[in-house]
Amino acid sequence: MTIDYNRHPCFNPKVQGQFGRVHLPVAPKCNIKCNYCNRKYDCVNESRPGVTSTILSPEQALVYMGKVLEAEPRISVAGIAGPGDPFANPDETLGTMQLLRKNYPELILCLSTNGLGLYPYIDEVADIGVSHVTVTVNGIDPLVTKNIYGWVQDGNISYHGVQAAELLLARQLKAIEKLKQRGVIVKVNFIVVPGVNDHHVEETAKFMAGMGVDLFNCMALLPNEGTVFADVVEPDKETMTRLRGAGEKHLPQMRHCKRCRADAVGLLGADRSGEMAGCLNACASMPASPGNMRPYVAVASMEGMLVNQHLGETSRFMIWEQNPDKTFRLVEERPAPIPGSGIGRWQAMTRILYDCRAVLVSDMGETPREILQKQGIEPITMSGFIDMGLKAIYSGEGMSKLKRREKKSCGSGHCQGTGTGCG
């Protein structure tokens, strides 16, 4: 199916009265402390970034998406914009995008991020079909932006001051460069903080233009109680008009941004998040992983008859489902992540198998086993015919009778690997 990307109301102001968007709040954690940000939950009367009534799992988000389209069929875009950062929650973010692409192939998929954790996931983002990514870049001079962030957290290490600003900028630029290499449409958000970075708009827009960025969104600071910038006066319309004009010398400017909530839904300027709050909360109360959201079983097999490949050595998965008459059907084959990328490979594998309730392999290491289980995918080691394993899984009986191979170290015995792929 060909997707009409001109239907994105944030990137194309001409259609903002014809098409709408929904933000799915599946990303609660954040890896940066912005001095203008105050994330709140259970607040239906505020309209600003970082606010949501509740948090959804990827499976709950899929159910909610269906309800949204019933209520407002003009929705053309599904995005994730918090309430934290999508790539501080990569499994939830990419799992949601996978489910949406599978079930709603006509939707435009969109992400909004600070860019700190984006780079390692760009290939996966592009492969899923996320076509639009917004990165918030509040300047290209760390001596300016150091005053905007309380801290930046990379793994277990927190950075402050200039060091934090330098790390964030380096990650943002690296990510934007690769996004453009993968053909993703990129918008840069720039939060104007008077007395901090308001003098830095044109220089940033010019630099972003040189990187191939498609759209620049110069946004006025919205002072929030309980933040460092709570007492900073919001820039007036005249100031913002002047700054956008300066930026427009280098990049097209977005002038119709509504500073949307993390659970926004509806047309721009006609948000229905308050109206949909009850539905959102009802979906959040559903079981996190309903069985019908995982109808398939993945199998590692050399020839399509036996379960006879180690998880670390397989290059593809056979995806099976059960027919109404209790027979089994091969749905498709999916490529496995490239070996040798460490723990990231197993995390990517859970997203490839997002709709599988189990994976059948001849053996696996403990690390991938734990990661698969955490994401609700049952890892089963066995030997024998594929049908035997499928029957045991779908019936819920007889798993103890499946003969498991004796556990061996990677690269020895039945495993033909080099010792790099078991985890």
C-alpha cells in the first residue's frame, strides 16, 4: 500500500483541517531533565507536551488505536511523543510501531524525541516504516544549551553542564545525519527560552538546513510551575514572528504547532483528548498482553520440518499460526537480527517477534531467554517436528514431553557457531 505522506497535518498545514493525529502515551521514562519540562499524569485540563491521563502498553495502544479511528476516522498519523522520551523506552516505542504498521498499514508513523538515545535504533525505525521524526535541538552551541538541561543520563552515568550539552548535541547530530541517509523526514523543534537561547535561532536553523533537515519548529517557552524556568516570561507573538522569520531564511517554518499533549487526539486545533480520556483509561486497564494480540509462534528451523537451530545461529524465523480446524499454517518468514550486536540483538529480536507468543529453538543462552520472557515471548527449547511443538503450545498441554537438547556451550556439540551468538 502506498502511504500519502502529504496527509500529515503537522508537516503540511494545508491539510490540518482535514486530517488529524493521535499521540500514544507508551513512553513514560526520560533520559534528560529539561529545565522547562514538568511531566504530569491524570491531568485532562492541561494542553502541553509531557501531559497524559495514563500510560499504555503496546498492545493496549493497538486496541486504543482502533477505538480512536472509530471515533475519528480522519486520523492519518499515529505518533509517540512521551510523556518521557521514546528512546528511553525503546521496547515500548518500537513494539507499538510494529503493531501499528502490521494492523494499520495506511497510517503515517511519527516519533518525537530529544535524540539522545535515537541513533542505535534508526535502522529499525526506518525498516518499520516510521516516516517522520522530530528531534528537539535547542541550539548548536553547548555553552548556550548547558543552561537548558539539569542533567543528561547516558546509561548509568549522569552528566551536567557543558559536558551534558556536548554529549546531547553530538548524539543529536549523529542521529539526524543517519535519519536523512535513511530517507526519513526530519523536523527540528527549538524551544525559545528568553535570555538563554533566543539569540541562537537563526544560527541553529542554518546549521540544520546544512544537514538536510526538512522543517524547523520555533516554539515559544511555556513556563511551567515547579520548573527552573517557571518565572521566565513566555515570548510574545511579535518576538516569535521575528525569530521564525530569521529561521525561515534557511528552513521552512512550522507556524501552526499546538504544543500537543502526550495523549493528544483529533484535528489540530480541535483536540479530543478530554473526550477520549475515558476510553484511554479503559484501554489502560486491559490485560497488558491479550492473547489475541500474539497469535503466532516463531520457529528456528533449517529445512522447515524440524526445530533444529540454535537461537544464536538462526538467520530467519518461520512464523506459524493455528487454523480454526486446529491445523497449522506457515504465515511468513522474518529475518533475524544480524549476529554480533550483543544484547541489542536480543532486544531487536523481541520487536521482530512482537506478535509471537512463543519461539521454538534447539537451544539458547540465558541472556536472550530472560529478555524474551520479559517481553512476554515464551522461549522453548526442544528437538523434534515443528508440528509437535506447535500442538503443545496452542493446546497448552504436553510441553514437558518435548525432548530438550542437553545444554551446551556456544560453538560446541550440536551448535555450529563461532561462540559469538548465544548471548
